[in-house]
Amino acid sequence: MFKNKSISLIPKASIKVKIAVLFIVLITLSALLSNGILYFVFMNIMREQLLEDQQNIMLQSRSNVQNVENSIDQATYYFSTDKTIADILNKTTFDDIESYRDLNTINQQFIKYLDVPLSNVVSTYSATFFVKNTFPVAAELPTIQLEQLNKLPGGTGSNRFFNSDEAENEEWFKRTVELSGTLNIFYADQDRDRVYFAKQVRNPLILNTTNEMGVIVIAIDTAEFGKQIEASRLTQGTQLLLADQNNQVLYSNNPALKGVDISHTPDLAPVLQYTDIGGTSDLKYNQTQYIADTYPLKWGWNLIALIPYSDITDRLSIIFDIIVGITVAVIVAGISFTLLLSNSIAKPVITLANVMRNIKDGSTMDVFIEPPEQDEVGVLYRQFNNLMKRINGLVDDVIESGERERQAEMKALQAQINPHFIYNTLDSINWMALSKNEEDIVTMVSSLAHILRYSIKQPNEQVPLRQEIEHVQNYVNIQSLRYGDNFDISYDIEPELYDYLLPKFIIQPLIENAILHGTEQIADHGNIVLRAYTDGIVVRIIVEDNGPGADTELLNDYLDREQEVLHSSDGIGISNIHQRIKLHYADEMFGLRFYYTDNVMKSVITIPYKVSKKTLTEKIST
């Protein structure tokens, strides 16, 4: 049947071209796309890394500036609550030497509370205390104006105390008094190189109506703040800005930005949206694209870093050149490799395609092609050869199968004659018994005839539950005549289940087991109960008997095919029931199980009611 034929195979060049073009396009697009993505990933990584590094440096710079801020707050607070200073301010003396000593004591306390904390964070500053003119000691102090403060020496030991008479008429002093203990930050006229911090001092230890001690003024060069933030410049082009509470730049490493009002500069204004919480924004200033990183400080100040995008792209130039070189090399190598690969891939495929194209009718079904290498294409060749061999075999099988089917139909028709003959013979015996009033024989023969008629029907046919019960009753009638009054059987069937369809012959074998292995094995009267009920999800049919019971674990293992044989019986009946149910309903959750509880042996059949498999699974799992 199987013969080898020589077939002329001419590969077509077109498929090689298609494969080559496809691979070249895929390699080119993949190289461009992957390397393009790689470049943008590197750019984003470097941008994020640059921002992260900048933010870490900015955090340190913010901490440095805040150290200055905290030192000013702490110095003014400790000075205002010193009892020694309060006592001297309230003291009245007419002794010049004692007055000199008191002033020197106040000055020393002033140095202790201001010079010590401030000198740790800044190197150039001046501090002055304007004593309220209502204190007796104020009469011994000189007066001074604001513009003269920058001429005060910054070292320790100098007299920093002045009478407030002359300063009280200046706007900065009035504003400080209005703020009543809140820091007043301002600039002197025509002086943008120093920042002044003024604060009204009150001491709760002074027992008068206002407890005002006076006003402290601290002047710090803006360059001192520049020292605190200069290290924040991560790249060469980064511009740093320290803006005050009025959004004016009090320091910048770009001199052109010093004194600029950010709120009135449209290019810089976008950073103001982050002055409360901090954040990053993109902006364009003086035709240059920047990433702006804003950090809020105390007193409404803000620290701002402007990082040019060019600083990021300059770092990527080397990576860009490398990626372009790799892309070109990959494309050239891919084209060369594709041209070589396309021929080796296309040739065996073309060969197989030509063979399949030649198979048009039964005249060319018997073919064989030599498999190429031991790869996937070789598998296709071998499977194709096996398929063609199988097809040829199936053609013969179809012919033989048709003949066997016709013979089976004849045998089936002949087999049906025997049951009908037996049934007709039993019917004749029944009429003879009736004519002689043999009631037991009539009952047995009639029941046997019904059983036989029930059995003649197709074994795989589904029947109503009532017919299966009638079959059980006929079987019980015969057994009752055999065993006499040795057992009774009762039925507990939900009415709605009488018309429920189920496979034939699944209950009678269980009744038989209940008699043979249950009630027959006890001396007392046997009781058998057949129950059937449903919960709307599944139907359970239960056969109970009061016999001695059995090893249910062994029986269930046998049904699950974990136990090969049963010692008490061959187990064919229960295995047949279990396997037929599983095959009929095609689900592992249905079948036959055995239980022994409270001296009652139970055989339980579980089959589905009219619901979906999902509902059945959920119900049975609970």
C-alpha cells in the first residue's frame, strides 16, 4: 500500500526574497526602536539622577540656610528671656562705675547669646540692641541711625547697645513694633548687599504694662548666604537663586539676577507655584531651557536651582554616538546574516509546499519526502510522511469498517430475536399459572417479564425515575418470594423527582447489594430504604440498610481505582454504576460513594439537577 515516489521539486525564489525583506525590515526597525528607546531611557535616567543629586545637595544647602535662620531666632529668644538683662534694664543707679559695670554685663550677655550662635554659621554680621528709652539705663546710651549700623565692628567686646530715641522715628523700627515679636526682614535704602533682621524683644520677667525691652537688629551680608548655598551648583551651568519673602533675589551666582523680582519676570514666574511645597518645573529663560528645582525656606524665602538642559544632553553625547554606531553595525550585520539565513530557511519550506501542492487527488496520496535536518522543519517533514501513511491506512480502514458495521447490524437484529422469544415464552407461562391460580408463580414470572422488557431497551437510554423505581419493585418482588419475609423495603421519594431523567440500571444493583451483603447477613428482620431528594442543585439517591455494613474506605478506593479488587465480591456492579455516571455527566464531582454511620450502611448516588456546571461546583464545594 505504501510506496516511494520520486517528485521533482523546484524551489521558488520569491519566498526567499520575502523572508529576506521581512527580516531586514524587522531587524532595522527593531534596532532603531530599541536603541531609540535605550537613548531616551538613558536620558531620563540621567535627568532623574541629576535631579536626585541636585535635590540632595539642595537639601544640605537648605539646611545650611535654615541653620542661619534658627540661630537668629534662638539668639533673640534667649537674650529676651535673660533675668540678668531684665534686672539691669530696670535698675536705677547714680554711680558711674556701677553703671559702667552694668553696661559691660549687658554687653557680655549680648555677646553670649548672639555672637556665639551666629559666629558658628556666618563670619560677617553686625548685631545691635536698641534699648527702650523708658528704662533708666537708656539714658546712659548713645543714639544711632540705621545707615550707621554697617559701620559697627563685628568683633566681640564692642558696645552694641543704643538708645532707641533716634531710631523710633524710622519706618523699619515702626514696622518692627507693629509686628510685635515677629521678625522684620528688610533692606536699607540703596543697600542690597546686607539683609537686616529686626525683632521687638519682650521679657515676661519685666513687671510693667508693656514689658518691652527694645529692638534687636542683625545685619548679615548677602554673600554669607551665598556661602551656604554655593555648593548646591551640581553642574557648571547651574544658576542658584535665594529669593526673599517678597520674591526678590537677594543672592545669585549670576550677578544679573541679583535684585530681580521673580513675580514680575514672566520667564521665572512659573517657579512661584512651588514656593509653598517645593517642586520641579520646566522653564525657558534668556533663550535657554532649564529645569527649575524649588525648595521653600523659613520666613517665606525660597532656594531655587536652574539646571540647563544642555548640561544633561552634553553628558549624553558620548552615549548617543555609541548607540548610533551600534545601530548601524547591527543593521549591516543583520542584512548580511539575513541573506544567508533566508536561503536555508526557505528551501525546505518550498520543498514541502511543492509536495503538498501536487497532492490533488487520490492518485498522489502515496508520497514520501526525505526529512532535512533534525529541527522543526524536519519534524514537519516526518509528521507529513506519517500523516500520508496514516491517510492511506485510514482509506483501507474505512472500507473494512463499513463491512464490519453491516455485519454488526445483522448480528444485532439476530440478537434481538432471543430476548423477544424469552419474553413471549414467559408470557405463556404466566397465563398457564393464572389458569391454575399459582399466585407466587404469576408474581415472579410477571416481575421477571417486566425486568426483561425493561432490559431490552437501549442500556444508555435515560428514563424517568419512576420507571427505574418500577424496575426496582419488580426485582424486589422476585427477591421477596425467594427470601420470604426476611426484609422490608420502603420508598421516600420527593414527588417532583418522579419525572426526573437519569441513566438506566443504576439503582437496582444497589438494592441487590443491600439484600445480599446487608439484610441477608443478619438474624433480625432487615429494613431497606430507598430515598431520593434534591436541593435544587444536585439530586441524591440513597439506599440504606441495617445490615452489618462494610469497609466503606475500601469500597470508595475501589471506585476511585486506588484498590484493584474486592474480597467480598467482584465489584462489577458498583464500578459499572460509578463509571457510567462519570462518563454520562463528564464531571468528577458526580458518581457513587459509600458511608456507614449509626449502624446504617448507605450507598449515595450524586447526579446534577438542571443547573450550570459553575453553580454545581460552587454548591458542592460548600
